[in-house]
Amino acid sequence: MNSLGGVQGFLIDLDGVLYIDDSPVHGAVDAVNTLKGSGMPCRFLTNTSTLSRASICRKLGAMGFDITEAEIFSAPQAALRYLQQRPNAQCKLYLADDVRADFASVRQTQGVPSHIVVGDIGPVWDYDLLNRLLQDLLEGAELIAIHKNKFWQTEHGLRLDIGAFIAALEYASNHPAKVMGKPSRDFFDLAVHDLGLPKSAVAVIGDDIDSDVQGAQRAGLYGVLCKTGKYREDYCRSSGIKPDYLIDSIRYLPYLIPR
């Protein structure tokens, strides 16, 4: 893919592409303004499960991004929609407090649940918690993973993400989790549908060679890899995954669009 001439819309990852922690990537605000000013429809995707969509919108605004709440697609949203389609669901929620508020309509139980929803809960993870989740899974509960990321980028370097815990629970229970965020095809399909464009005209911009690029390609979309955030050259080379395009930063994306 020598240019992005055939692309009519973008699905853009947030953490690692537009910002790291609370700091915008250099040139990212201008790049988003340029894309939106050109009439290019954009949606902004995130597996983040520590913040509600409203909080994500406020965070972006504080960093100078002109992005509306309606333009943000989060993995917790997808999980909530999945549960809303199952009116008899009784759940246990392992979520950050800010995100838990979005699940106020979901029926919870102290007994054996029909569904277990797992997101980013940081230092709450321990051996006892893993065993409690395992027991519910062995009793027939379905494991819903907000995402299955291996690691994420902070100002202090890469940090282990919840994917390792999800994989351990899958292995021990012998049942795969229902993964709601990237690289789920359903998640990408939902965002593409909102753009109102054919898949052949949509590119995903991300810093994760697995979730963003390979996930996009498996869903029938272009996968563009940014060399920011969690990008590591050695890991990407050994992955065997070939991005459709490779850019140093989101700041260069507008230059790839024919004027």
C-alpha cells in the first residue's frame, strides 16, 4: 500500500497513538484537527476500561483534542451492549469504579453468576481473586473480557495488562473468554457501521501490532501501525504481521491523504 488514496475514513486508537498517560503525542492534536477539517470521518477506539466514555472525552478535551463523546468507541460499551441483549444475565463485575457506573442497569449477584465481566482493576489482582473467578467459571459462568491486551505503555515503560490474567483463566477453566474490545471483529464492525463506509475504505491507526493491525486486517480493514506508544521494532518484526502502512507518528497521517 503506497498511499492512503483509497481510504475514506479512519478508526484511530487513543492510548499510545494520540496520547501517553496524560500527555498528547507531539503533533497529534493538529493531525486530528486536519483530518476532521478535511471532512474525513473518524472514530476513536479504545480498549481502556479504567474510564467511562464521558471521562475519556473530558480527558481528551483537557489535552486539547476536539473529539465528541459520540465519536468514541470503547470496549466497555461493547460489553454493556452484549449484556443488554441478555435480559436474564446475572453478573459479577470486576471493573474500575468509573466504568462500573456505566453498568448500573446490569443485574448483579453474590451467588454463582451467569457472566463475569473483567476489566482493568490494577493491583486488585491476586491469587485469591483468580481462584474465586475460576470457581465461578467452573460452575458455568461465561467470562467476558473487556480486552485481552498483553501490555500497555506508560511514562515508565511497558506494564503488564489484563490479557495474561484472562489467558490464565481460560487455560484453567478450559473455556475461551468472550473478548469485547480490539481485536474482536464485532468491535471493529460496530465502529465501521457507525462511519457508514465499506470496510475496503476504512483504515485503523494503532500502536499495537496484534490488537490494532492484525485485528483490523482480519476484520477486512487496512492496518496502519504508528511507531509510538507500545510499538517495539523487535517485537513487530518477530510477530510476522505486516502492516499495510507504517508511520512514525499520527502527526504524519494527514500527509498521506491526497489533497
